[in-house]
Amino acid sequence: MILFYGAPMSSAGRTHAMLEETGVPYEYVRVGPMTGGTRTPEYLAINPAGKVPFLIDGDVRLGESIAINFYLAERYVPAMWSSDLSERALIYQWSLWAITNVQPEVLTVMFHSAMLPEPQRIPALVDKAKERLVPLLDHFDRALEGREHLVGDRYTVADLNAASVLNLARAMSLEGDRPRLRAWLDRARARPAWQRAAAAG
């Protein structure tokens, strides 16, 4: 059985949703980063990086949520992956675009408008992050013109990975008036696997 180490309200959420998409049995071991759970000797013996998510599947031991999701898709849900090189390149593109371009800006807004103690918040950082998000989200909305999914004509791990990031943007009311983005995210959030992972926390 797959062992999945994660925590609610972390990057493990996208891997949790991906595991639900596989339909493969797994055990979810909750490890609390905010309470020191990822720094215990016991957890560091499992994952020396001291982060979540972490996955053990037989001899495969993986950290980093995007890498884990690529592995799970390719091994267990071929319909969410692709044997076509150009499609795989797009899967890589949109997944990495989301976590390297959008996620840092959204997290800046989250931390400096809600999560950090008020004396530590820097409003100017929020304003700059919101400015940088505008062209990113506009680009994404345009890319969805005439299509329901990011790659080909089906839901892939690229949609799941990107939706996990854009869902944070929605939580911070950063989507703006982008109807294609909104509809695409609604479809991702409506998937039974996403709903099960969200309900479980």
C-alpha cells in the first residue's frame, strides 16, 4: 500500500487529490509542519528533507508534490498523463508555470494580508504581488479560450496541478473577471476525487 505523508493546508493537498484520482489504496499519515511534526527524528528518518508531501510506493520514495503527481499519473492513471511528447511537454509547462509563477505571488498575498501576525505584514508586498498576478492570470484565461482543459481534450495532471494553485488565488479573491478561468476551476473542483480529498482535509 502507498504511504502518503502530508498535512492539510499545504502542498500535500494536490497530491491528496491525485491519490484519490488513482483509486489505488493508500494510507494518509498526517504530519504537522506547524507543530514540528516534520522535524522529529522519526520523520526525518523517513524523509531527511523534513517536508511534506512525501510518498512511499514500494521502492519508490518521492518528495515534491509536482514530481509525486507526475509519477502517480504516469503509473496509475494513464488518461491523466500522455504517451505523446508534445502533450507531456505541455503537462510540464502548465504544472511548472503554476507553481513557479503564480504560487509565490499568491502566497505573498496570503502571508502579508492574513497569515502573518499583523506587525509582520508588509502591505506594499501585497500590492506588488497583485500587480504581478494580473498578466499571469490574463495569460491563463486567454490560453483556455475554446477549450475545457489545458492539454488535449481531457482532464490531465496539468489541470489538477494548476487548479491546486489557482484555487489558492480564488481563496484570496484574486481571480478577477476571468470567466474561462473561473469555469475551468469550477470543473476541477467538482471532480469527485477533488471533493473527497477536500472533505478529508
